[in-house]
Amino acid sequence: MSNLCRKVSTSSKRACLIAAGVAFLAISGTGMLPASASTPAPVSSGHHLPLPSGIAYLPAIVNLQPTLSGTWVKTGLQVTLPVAGTYALDVNVRSVLAATPPSNPYMVARLWNVTSGTAVPRSERILNQVYDLTPTGAGPIGQNVTTPISELVTVAGPTTIQLQARRINAPGASGSTRAEIYSDGNGRTSFRYNKIS
């Protein structure tokens, strides 16, 4: 114990010893840090920016009923992948389909690479189907369904991906009376992308 610390009151001895210890550390550069000191976190030499991501929503209802059976129709829902890389694409497509039996219409969606003019491989999904061969007079039937599309796509540069859809009237039955890609406060059609590498 320092001679100086022996001469002070008991209540001040602790403060005196701490001060002496800090002074010793400052002079010698050895020993342990006081309990109240903290070690700063190492500083990274590189900055990690978040990977590009985003989400878009269908801007307007798409009516497929006026088009010929089997015709692909562009929707207003699309995203632009900003840089080269691999992206996870997640789409939720809300569809409305109605018919009067006997009927067998269905709806299909896919992702379309606008930049390359090609379909995104394996992105086709059946959205909805109304299959009922009950004899005529049974009354109209319909469904309101939300279907997911999840795919990975690798692009070489900025690329626009669009949602497309079509309705198909299966042979041997009547077609649809209503076929729409829908989005409102009861259920959205959305398109999310996240760059993963």
C-alpha cells in the first residue's frame, strides 16, 4: 500500500488505491484493465452494405376473360433486379375464377424475363381451377385463391421480371365466365425479390 494511501481516511483508501493502480498501469503499460474500463470493438476494414431487395404490388386488376383461351397476358406487376447476381423471387398471386357447370377452366401464371424475352424456367403455377361436370342448371360456381411462386434466378445485369397469366378452357366443357388477377384490401398480389449472392 502506498504511504500516501496509509495516511488517508478509510473511506478514501479505496479511491486512493484505484488511482495509484491506474497510475501504475499508465507508467508500466502492464497489468489488467480496471473493471470499469471497456475494450473497444475491432474496426472492420470493409463496409457491408445490405443486398438489394424490394417488393411491388399489382397496380390494377387484370381481366383475362376477353382473351382467347391459352393466351398469355402481361400484368402490370414487375420488378427490376438492379445488378448481376442470384435472386430469390417470391410472388403471391390472387386469382378469381368463375364458371357455370358443366365446366373445367383453369388459370396459370409464370414469371417472364422482359430483358431476355424468355420465361423464367420452372416458374409456371396453376393458380385456380373450377372443375364441375354437373349437368347444366346447377348454377354458377367460383373461387378466390392466392397462390405462391418461389424461384431462384441468376442474371448478368439489370433485369426486369414480369408476372404473366392466362386462362385455359379445357376441351369438352364450358369455359369461364370470369377470370381475373386481383389485388385489394382483402388480399394483395405482390412480387418480392432479394439478392442472395
